[in-house]
Amino acid sequence: MSKDEVVCVTGGSGYIGSWLVRLLLDRGYTVHATVKDLNDEKETKHLLALEGADSCLRLFQIDLLDYGSIVAAVTGTVGVFHLASPCTVDEVNDPEELLEPAVRGTQHVLTAAKELGVRRVVVTSSISAITPSPNWPADVVKREDCWTDVEYCKQVKLWYPLSKTLAEKAAWNLAKEKGLDVVVVNPGTVLGPILPPTINASMAVLLRLLQGCTEEYPDFYMGPVHVKDVALAHIMVYENKSATGRHLCVESISHFGDFAAKVAEMYPSYNVPRMPKDTQPGLLRAKNGSQKLMDLGLQFIPVEQIIKDAVESLRGKGYVM
Ligand SMILES: NC(=O)c1ccc[n+]([C@@H]2O[C@H](COP(=O)([O-])OP(=O)(O)OC[C@H]3O[C@@H](n4cnc5c(N)ncnc54)[C@H](OP(=O)(O)O)[C@@H]3O)[C@@H](O)[C@H]2O)c1
């Protein structure tokens, strides 16, 4: 199936971005993928090695704070996938390091898209714009109309969830103000085969777990999802004109303790810690939390396969024995 369209993927060099570029090339799209440094082989080599890259992939260097660099990457495209954003679950010294590129970057990308006549923008938000939401009713499963509590994030210094929440809100505000067609994907903890030579924040969570780390991520976890499904979800909401609003993208809504127990069961030779049953206070479990994407035809890869693909990739790259 040849799509014969030119689209832009910001953050194309990243963990999810690389998979998205790969699936788009496979479908016949021509892709403008953005990287932070065109001279850094760690960002470019794995993309240039993708099938179809020689004829259908162009790389652009952008800085999310530099509007002109984004205009160059978006020019000539009819669709934009905005993934680029600083991504970490570790402590940060200066919150602005996360907040500024996340929020201003989103504003720059959407403004450029509108100015250049782009038809649809897919914004990669996160479950971090859905949870932590301590005031959500305890007997209702969290879903797309649930938003992260901004004041709670500021109080307990949760800068990554704050950055994703403010960035997504900025996207919806701009979409309304400028009449731009925006649709959002909110992935959970993304795991699976790694294409870039470096490891991203979510795969580092699994790596640390295999190494015995006891962190339970009470405010950062809502369920796992395979990286291929996340890339596919982006394409589905882009291509399917009936897709609107936010799309929670998890294999299931579950606790980090459930995930750790499954990893321990499948890989008993690693030093995976035992955790309490409920690691995410107040989070109701649900198998079909991502019903909107399922209704669009997405069949989520089961958690066992997510873990297998992720661990095998970490092993293959030498992160664990
Ligand atoms: N991984 C997850 O579990 C998860 C879950 C939900 C949502 N998300 C969201 O998915 C998106 C991609 O995440 P990922 O896991 O693929 O992380 P990643 O591998 O760290 O990718 C992030 C990408 O953004 C680029 N970027 C960051 N700051 C930039 C800046 N100032 N200017 C230009 N480019 C910049 C990075 O470029 P460099 O490679 O050069 O740094 C990289 O290509 C992010 O928006 C993230 O918040 C991720």
C-alpha cells in the first residue's frame, strides 16, 4: 500500500520516533524526520539504515526552541507527528529544562503546521497527562477525560508529568484557537525492541528492574505498551479521519507491581524485587482501557510478548547478560 504523502516526524531519532519512521516508510510515506544533531551518528545512522530511507527519508536538524528550524522540517508536508520532547523519570535540577522545550516546542510545531497548511497533527502526549490525578473518583477507571493534577505535580515536584500535561493543554488550546486538526495519543510505559544505539527512559525502567531496583513509580505508571503498537496507533489516528481527541494507549491499565511480578515469573534468573500488590494508589485495573484505539482496529500485543521483546532487545544490545 503506497501512501504517497510527505509527513514530518519530530523526535524521529528517538525510541518511539524510530519505530514510527520505520512503519511510515514501510507504508510508502516520504518522511521528514527531525534529529537534534545531524552530525551525531547515534541519531542518524539507524534511521539512514532503514529500508526505503535512501529514497524516502530526509533528516532535518531542529531545536524545539528555534521556530525557524521547525518550519524547515515541516515545509512540504501534509501531516505532522510531534514526538520530540525531553523524556525522563529521574529527578531534574531545573524544571525549565523539561517545561520549556515541551510546551514551547509544541506551540512552535503546531504554529508551523498551521502556517504551512498541514492537514492533521498527531501529538504524542502520555499517560503522564492523565495520571497522577489523585482527585479522580476511586470507583471509576481512568480514561481519556481524566487529566493530571497540575497543582499536585508542582507540590511534589513531578516535572515530567507537568511538562506533558502543560504541553498537551497547549496543543488543545492552539488547535481551538487556530482551527487546526489535532489528535492525541497518550501512551503508557513503552517497551520492546530498541532501534537507536542508546537507551531511552522507559526501557531504562525495565533495565533497572532486571538489575534489582525497587522503585515503584507511584506517580509514573499506568500500564505497559509495545513500541510497535504505539507507532501503529499514531498512524491509525492519523489515517482515520473519524479519530478525534485523546487516545489512551496501553495494553492494560495495571500496576507496576503486576508488571514486575510478570517479569520475575518469566525471567527468574534476574534479581527482580517483590513488590506490594498495589503500587499505584487508587488506580483501578482494566483490560480494555484503550477501547478507543481498539475500536479503530488496534489489537494490543500482550504483556508477555512486550516483556519478551524488550528483554531480548536489552540482552541483544548487551545491557544485561
Ligand atoms: N517512552 C515512553 O514510555 C513514553 C510514554 C509516553 C509518552 N512518551 C512520549 O513519547 C515521545 C518520544 O519519547 P521516547 O520514549 O521515544 O523518548 P526519546 O527516545 O528520548 O525521544 C525523544 C526525542 O525528542 C528529541 N528531543 C528532545 N528534546 C529536544 C529538543 N530540545 N529539540 C529537538 N529534539 C528534542 C530527542 O532528540 P535526541 O535523541 O537528540 O535527544 C529524541 O529524538 C516523547 O514526547 C515522550 O514524552 C514516551
